[in-house]
Amino acid sequence: MSAAAPTQIAVKDLKLVATVGNVDEISGVVATSTSIIVYGTKLDKSYVRAVNFLGEEQWKIDLDPQLHSIATAATPDSAGNIWIAGSISQPLQSPTPSPNATPLNPDKVNSIPVNLDNSLRDVVLWKIEQSTHALSTYILQPAQPVVITSLAIDKSGVTLVGITSTEKGSAGFVVNSDLAGEFSKVLIIGKESTTLDSVVRHSDGSLTVVGSSSEVLNGKKLVGITDGIIVKISKSAAIISVVRSSAAKASRNWNSASSSLLLGGEIISDNKIESAITKFSTTYVPTWTYRFASSGPAFTSGSAFAFFASTGPIPQIANWKPKSVRPLLLTFDGKGGIIAAYSAPAEQRDVLGLLSTKTLGLLCVSASKELVSIFSLK
């Protein structure tokens, strides 16, 4: 007697919450319990604005109208304050760099700028107070230009990660700050071909940072063309371990990591592009994993959600045969089984983020050719 075929899941439609602006002016979107927070750069100046869940603008702030800047990453804290990081030009009379701005460089790299905007010399961290919208600005003057790609915050402080120039290419950049904007020593990871794209702060003060690398790190050699990397960093900013995620003759990258270590990334080879979704244990051992035909990156939330731009059929999902790129949200059970699926409208092309809110639950951020939109499950 043959076993019954597993039941396939029907795809449901995501519900439009709001359209929040033009693709070329928006760097990202985060959310609080009352607002959707949109941030980006327009005419070389960074801004942040809040809209309600109907898409109506509540307030807007120019983050530094006097200087050129880019806002590239953001997160809210538990009190509803908004923290935004990026890069900013120096005023004509720059202050002398403080001692605590000297990078901690375990690879002994002598850096010179390559492929980064040298006019945006400083790292900037902005804080917008939840109730008054008062703006605080904190500046770090690193050895070389940096592009901040992600930040994470908890009651003990904030961590910024990104990419910095080196003599041979690029390296990963990590720096912590307390909640008063006092930066600690900078940690540089790699020498020539390493990037960092997401960071998780743990309760013991350690960090998990993820990204990609095409060089030896912590004694771990390259396997593919580029490997995805998972780096554990101690509270004292020392590298504890490096785990590589590799595929032969392919380029891999982890672009998203949730607090429960559900990672999302991309795998690019000669003839296909896939999104990788993997749940890791606290010791970075994979507990379950998927690869889906896609246009590249994947975003994760909690231990159960992943959002990516699907380009092919998925056996567990009924009648899913997209003719073009289609953003798809999947829900997983504790063992990694797919238990729900939601799709964005056909005109949506790119996935930009996945947010968790107390008011509307999970929010999916995607873009059409011209506009950025927010979708919910309900």
C-alpha cells in the first residue's frame, strides 16, 4: 500500500499596507508599533520620515542638511527610538580623530581607499527620539571610508557592520557603541575580499555577523568562488570562530540573519541563481536548509519566516510556477516544514526587507520598477 502524497500548500495573497516612495530615494524601511519608518538619501542628503499604517506621512526629518551623507541601515530600539547609520562628509575644519577611533586590525592591513566614496569619510549614527523626534548625531572617524550595511541594538548598546576599503580590495567592518554614542575599537575582518551584511547581538555581549568572503579567514580556506561566512565575535571584539558556507564553482553570501539564527542568502553559479534559507543552532550547525530558484537575496525573521523573489516551482506549493520574478513569503514549522506561503502582486520585482511589528505582525517590503511598497499577511 503506497503512502498518500503530501498535501500541497495553496499560496495566499499578501495585503497591501502602503506604498511609501520611489525606489531611487529609499535605502530601507523599519517599523515601530505605531509607524512605518522610511529612510534614504535624496540629492546627497539623508532623511527619515514616518508614515502611519494607511500610508499617510506623520513627520519628516532631514538628518544633516548641511553635509553630504547617505543613510544605509536602521533599526528601532525597544522604546521606539529610531537609530540610523550611514556615511557623512567631513566639515571643512575637521576635529582631530579621537583615540578610540583607531581600528583594531588583526590582519595588520595597511588600508587605502578603493571603490568607496572618499568624500563620505566618516561613519555617522543618528538617533531620533520616539516622542519628541529630537535628533542626536554621533560621528566616528575610521581609517578608511566605510559603507554601513546593518546595525543591531539592545539595552546594552548598538553594533554597526559594513564594508571598508583596504589596499587590496575590501574588508569587513565591525564597531560597537554604547547608547550615548561612544564608539569602541573597530574590528577589521579580512584583507581583500570580505563583506559583512547583517549582525545579531546576543545577551552575553557576543555577536554573530554574516556576509561573504573569497579569502582565508581565521585559518578557514576558501572552497567556492566566494563563500558565505558566519563569524562569532566575543564581547571584547575578538574573533571566536568562522564558519564557511560553500558551493563548488559558485558564489555564496549570507545577507540576512535573525536573532534565532535563521539565515537567508544567495547562491550564484554559471547557470542558476538560488536563495538559501538555513536554520542554524547556537553552535552554527545547520538544522534544516532549503534552496529555491530566485533572483538572489533572501530576508528572514524569527525562526519561521523567509522572503525572497521566486523564479521557479516549489514542490510543496500548489500551482506555483511563476513566469517572472515574484516575491514569496514562506512560513516554516519547528522542523523546517513549509506550512504557509504568501505572494506579492506580479508587478513587484525585488525583495527589500522583512519586518516584525506588534500592530500588524509581519511586514514584507518589496519594490516594483519605480515604487517601494509594504505588504502584510492580514
